[in-house]
Amino acid sequence: MGYALLDLTTDPPRLLAHGLVETPRLGSAAEKLLAIADAIDALIAAHEPAFFALERLYFNKNVRTAMAVAEARGVALVCGARAGLAIAEYTPQEVKQSVTGSGGADKRAIQRMIVHILELPEPVTQDNVADAIAIALTHAQRVKFTAAVASAK
Amino acid sequence: MGYALLDLTTDPPRLLAHGLVETPRLGSAAEKLLAIADAIDALIAAHEPAFFALERLYFNKNVRTAMAVAEARGVALVCGARAGLAIAEYTPQEVKQSVTGSGGADKRAIQRMIVHILELPEPVTQDNVADAIAIALTHAQRVKFTAAVASAK
């Protein structure tokens, strides 16, 4: 599971942390899920974010994969809710639209735009991490848009 | 989500607690999952069980329902793992086989056998609660069988 933390007080937002949550490769489902919960709890404690955005459940063609993703999503949602964070969810299409301007963008296009928008020193090559950054960026753009609409009233 | 706690030191096992975890009907998915996590944590803290058994994921025909069940399962697994409990999972068929002797038993047969085996003063009419009791009873029978095999060696 990829993660990314953005500082929205700068323009462009600053990428504070990103990476993959490590899970015990040979562990049981419960041990893997606990590792995810502990990692998310630790990230929230360390960075004290105000928002918590994640991918809205997509229906994977592989049922077993879809179930494992749903289990991890449930765990992540509880971590966010328990910390009192405002939770947002975006479909892959919403993320592509927000980051690249096209809902049909491919992974390479998203990776290029992340580097461009956030002025990163090097590309992010792991798909799950790039996805996490794109989701955080999507929420950053939503927050900025909402604030702009509110101040224009 | 139904739950049941059995005391395995008596014969038959004594039903210590059973019921449905209440979730806010109008809450978000995250709020509902947090209510489930808090309820399971409270039950574990109150009863300090040694084992934690739950239904192995079945593939519901309704994909949306299956995803919601998987999210709740992930949350429950983390509660059990975080408390250091031994976790067991049983398919609906294993539960039916164990409780009634037939993997094709219907819900009425399971409810009758629960009342009979556990010598309950009244029937359990809610399906999710009856299922939870049946899962706990399945694990109780497994624990007793394992202990019997070990002592016969």
C-alpha cells in the first residue's frame, strides 16, 4: 500500500513523505493488516495531517485481490476516522482527471504530471506510491478549489 | 455484524455474551467501521478471550455487499491481531458441518442445533447473531478436538 503526505501551505504543495507500507511477506492476512494499521497510525502521529484521502474502491477483475484491497481499505478508514481526520475518497478516474486533465490518462502520464506539478527532483517509479501522491494531489486541488470558491462569495 | 463469546471451560460451553454491533445508520463508511472497531475492542477488553474466530470471506453475489463485508473483516482482523489473539477462520460450510453434521444445513437447522448444544433458554432469531454463535461453537469444537488428539498421543 502506497502513501504520500503533502504540505498544502506551500505552492506547489511540498511532498513531505511518500513510500510503501511494508507488510510481512509470509505473515497471515491479520498480521499484514495489523502492519498496515500500525504504519498508518505512525504516519498520522508523526505528521498530524488534517485530511485523509484514499482511493474509492474499484472492482478488481481478480475477486481475491479485490477482497484483500477492501480489507486494507477498511483498516485505513478506521485509522483515519479514529484520528478524527476529514476523509475523502476519489475514483481512479477522478484522480487522472484532476492530475492530468484527462480521465483516461495512463500511468506514465500521471507520473510525469506529479513530477511536474510538485517539482520533484526525481521521478516516482513505483505505481502504488505514484498513485498515492496523485490521490493526495487530487485532494489538495479540491481543497484549494473549495477555499477559492468560499473566498469568492 | 453479529458477535458471540463462549466460555470453553464448561461442558457445554457457556454463552457469555452475544448480540449485534450497532453502527450509525446514517454514518459514513468510515464511521460505521470505526463503530465496529470500537465495539470489538471493548468486547475484547471486557472478556479477554484467548481465541478469535470469524467467517472466512465468501464471495457475495452482490459486489457492493461483498466489499463492505471485506472492509469490516479487515477491521475485525486488526482488532484481533492487535490484542494478540489466535485467529481462526471458517467458511459457512465448515460451520454448518461442525454444528449440524451437514455442510448443506439451512439456517433453521443451525439455530435449532445452537439452542440444543448450548442448552440456551430461548432461540436466537437474528441470523447474524446465530451465525456468530455457530462460528464460536465451531471453533470451540475444533479446540476441544485438538486438545483430545494431543492428550491421546
